[in-house]
Amino acid sequence: MKRRLMLTFMVVFFSNGYTFASEPLDYYIISSQAQPFQIETDGSSHRGIVTDIVKAVFDDSQYEINYHTYPFNRMIDKLDARENPNWVTYGSPSWGNIQSVNLSEEPIYNVKHVLLSSGKKPFEFKTIDDLYGKAVVLLIGFEYPNLEPYIKQGKLNEIRVKDYSAAFRVLNRAPGDTVFVEMESRIKYNLNEQKLNFDDYQMQDFGSVITNYPIHLAFDPKMDPKLQSFINQRLAQMKDDGQLDDIVQRYL
């Protein structure tokens, strides 16, 4: 009789949807500036190269992703303060902030920077000297250590904008006098999203100034070693079975 009651309890327990408690995983997103790595709409509808990879890492695991979306500078403050331990975002060893301190063993993408200008007054870029006297359009919040010496010396003028729409507007208003320095993947994605004609712009490789570098998942510097080991193992599996490449190709 006791055994029958226990079996009945177990059937009721699981049929009512009871499960073991999940563990939170706090994932940080840059609002409006990180497409196609992180794409969000009003703090929801999360997707993008990094976001899809994070989702795949924790698919069918005990971890439940909590999404946190902030402007870039505020996000960095939140990460530094460790308001939520064991956080995840993305970063690179080339960056000089909290996003470069503790990175995944596997890179998830290789970044290439380009120079975008108006096609109305094309010019040939070979060295940084070709930009002297021009205004360089850069995104607010991001650091560009390779350009800082030239800006401080007054050889380059600096225009900071909040998003890609503003950057494209500046190029169109001042053709020949302005250039936009940014990741190739981000520029192409945002030109497509805004239904702008690629032929109206001139895109040139900027690798002689900002060399290509890898993007990784970035972790809380004090992340639980077991959690970090789990993420690294999953990324290695995803690389081996081609899932990482498949995710990247969705957005390129």
C-alpha cells in the first residue's frame, strides 16, 4: 500500500510540471550598437551571432539565461561592479577593459575593420597619412587605441555618434571629408538593415591600422570554474560539429 501511494505521488509530482530548480546565467547585451553580434528590440527578441551562440551553449542545460541590455558604458560599469556574478558577454584580448580579462578558450569570430566613406568623392587609402585632415566617425563609448595618437596630435578630427544611422548621415553630409571606421560585419549588416545602397559608399580594408583580431565569449573574472569549464567544453563541441560556423554564417 505504501509503495502504491509513493508511486502515485511521483506520478502526480512530475505530471504537474515540477522540475529541479534551474540556475541563473546573466548575459549582458550592448543596446543599439552591437549588431550583428547582439541584436535586440526594446530589450527583448534577442538574437545575433553572440546571442545565438550563448543560447546554444546553454540549450538543454540546468542554466536559465537572464538578459541584461544596457548602453555600452553603463554595461561596462555593471560588469565591473559584478552586480550579477558569473556573467557572460563577449570580448577580445585586443580590448582594454573588463571584456578582455577572462575569455573563452575558443574564439567565436575573427574581426576585420574597414574604412567606409561616401562614394560621391572616392579616394584611395594606403596609409594613415591619407586620412590626415579628415574627420573620423567613431561610435560613442568604444575605444580606438590605434587612432588615439593621431587624434591627440590633431592629424585626425573625431566625430562621435551614437549609432550607425548617425554615422551614415555624417558621411552623406560631408563626402570626401569624413570616414567611418568600424567592423566590416557591423557595417554590412546595418547597411542591409537600413536598405541603403552599397554602391553609394566606398569600403576599403583598414587592416594596416587596426589588425584583425578574434572575438571570444567574455566571462566574469571570478566565474565559477565549473561553469567556465562547462562553457568551454560546449564551445569546443560546437566548433567540432560546425555549429559555430553555421551560426556566424546566418548573419554574414
